[in-house]
Amino acid sequence: MKKHNLLAIGLMTFAMFLGAGNIIFPPFLGLEAGTQFLPAMLGFLLTAVGLPALTLIVLGRLSSSGQLTQALPKSLAGAFWVLLFTAIGPAFGMPRAVTVAYEMGIKPFVSSDYLLIFSVLFVGATLILAFQRGKLVDYIGKIMTPLLVLMLAALAVAAIITPLGVLNEPSAAYQAKAVTSGLIQGYMTMDAIAAVGFGWIIIKAIQDKGCESPQEIFQATLKVTFIYALLMSACYLAMAYVGATSASIAEGTTNGGELLTRYVAEIFGPLGQYLLAGIIIIACLTTTVGLTNACAEYYQQTFRSPFAITAIIVTGLTGVVANFGLEQILAISLPAILILCPIAIALVLAALFLPTTKQNVATYVTIVCITLLFGSLDALHILGLLPESLATPLNDYVPMFEAHASWFLPVCTAILISKLISRKSNLVNVEINA
């Protein structure tokens, strides 16, 4: 594959991951971390960038996202993918992107409520770009992403050259356990589940540029993932540094969006709000386009559903949910995402060490069941729905429960046991054949 095509796919990948949340979340983390900025960001990058990057690499080695669930029974695999694309698509990820784009990109400049009009225009633009399947890399990777990078670079350079202040004292959570707190916050971005969905587009884009053999696809995926990880890490570090040096204007802020709004107004004046609006709208648009294509690619490859029909349904539902009952949908879909994310990561970890073949069906089903059980406990804990009488002993006796990753060690144990059994079985077969 030519270098400029690799760069374009890498830029497209970065833009699809870079939603509004990825921009507005790090500033508040930087503010909270203060003088513990570097260790906190080390932990944050390990999970916020490392997990999605690992997911993309594993999918590239498999040469197809669908192979991730190949070892599972067809009904279970289908349920996983349908739930995943519903959650990150029209039920949660896409409507949130529409409303955030409106709240931060349009609402500050208008006096009336134009959400309905904006959402129609936004999902319309999403649909038009999603229909350009063969040119998606060109539109997002070669046009929209460079513009987005330039605008983000303006914020980063301003923070470095003319910082608003020095690093403040860290909050209680970051004073003693900065790396651990960063790890937890990075895990909670849930970008690993987006990586599983975006894998359908990225691998298809690589194949469309002439890579056909599994080795070629894997090598191209490694390079694309490196570009994504480099740009995303730089973006996270820059936005977190903006927050870390903005303590002088942070009084009363409760989230990164509010802090970032104050920062651009302080540094760039009235034009700053337009700059931030442009960044947020483009970031949200590239994300909704990517999610629409991921959903449509899956349904087309799995159920032979026409791409255009699926894309229209996904964007239509997104527009409806963004205007009616988003809070209710979030209440329903957030627990599903909190459970689906560890299942997706567990499947990626299993695929890293175990063949995704039907011979391992029992192992993969066991891993899904283990993750479902512990992931559900983690989800209830995060949502504050776990009774204290149960949360206390779980926190005392279940490793990593407080980090919302109680599923991790049981899954690793299941993978290790399966690996040992497989190795022992292979040795026995070798001795018999000898």
C-alpha cells in the first residue's frame, strides 16, 4: 500500500475515534491531576489509547472483525454484534454526538431552541458522507482530519506558549494513586468497544486500497494503528495540559466542556468560541459518519442488508433519539455499554492467545459468561446501584473491583487454563503420533 493511503486511513481512524468526549474529557482530568499530570496521563494513555490500539491490532491479525466471535455459537455472536452496534450507534453514541455538537457548537450562538433543525441537518450530512463509501478515506482522512488537527494544534500551541498558570495541587484521587486513577479514567472512555465496531471500516478501507493477503492486512493495520495512537496520545496530552494550566479560570467548573469553553474565550477572545464550535462539530460529525458506516458494513456483510437502507435507518433513529427521550435511552443503554465493553475486551484478549475456531467454543463461551457476570457487577457499581452490603465484601475480596475491572483476572485465568490444556493435549498427540 502506498504511504499516502496509509496516512489517510490512519488520519481517518483518528478522526472517527476523536468524538467530542475525547476532546472535552481530558481538560478536566488535567485540572484534577495538577502536579501529578505526567503519571496520571501515563495511566490514562495505557487504557484510553492502549486498549483500542490493541483491539485494532488483534482485528488486523484476524483480517476480519467477524472472526473475533467466530468461535462463539452463531446466536451468541449475532446477539453480541447487534447489541454492540445498537449501543454505540443509534441508541447511545450517535445521539450523544448530535446533542453535544448542538450544545457546544450551536447553542451558545442562538437564543431559541434549534435542536430539531440542527439534528436533521447533522444526520443528513452524516448520511451523505456515509454514502461516499469509496471516498470515505478521502473525505475524512484527507480533508476533515487535517482541518481538525490544525484547530486542535492551535489550542495546544497556545497552552504551551502562553499558559494561563502553573500546575495546581492534585485532587485527593490523584495525590497518592495518580497512575491508577488515570488507568481507571482511561478505561472509562470505553473507546475499546468503539474499536471493535470501527474495525469493520478500517479493515475494509485497507482491503479497498489493494491489501488482500492476511499478512498485508496485518502489516497495514499495524501502521494505521501507530498513526492513530500517536495522534490520539498527542491530542489527549495537549487537552489535558490545557486543563492542568487553567486552574485560574476553573472555579465552579464541573466538566471539561465548561473548562475548555472558558479557556478558548480567555486565550482567543470572541473568536475562540467559533474555533471550539468548529472543533466539536467536525469531531462529532466524523464520529457519526464512522459509526454509521460500521453499522451498515456489519449488517451488509452478515445479513446482506442493503448498505443504504441500514444507513438511512441508523441515521433516522439517531435523529429521533437525539430529540426525544435521550436521557431515558441513556439510562437504558449505558448499563449495556458498561457490560459490552469488558466482553469486547475479553474477546480481544482471548483472540490474542487462543485460536478463534469452533474447537475453542467452550472456552470462548466460558469467557463471555465470566465477563458477563463480573462486568454486570462492575456496571452496577459504576451506576451506584450495587447495595453497600454486597459492594463492601466485593471490594475487599475481588481483585480490581474498585477499578471497575473485576472481570480481568478471572478472564486471564480462564485463558491461561485453556492455553495450558491445549498445550498438554498437543504434547499428548505428538507422543501418540511418535
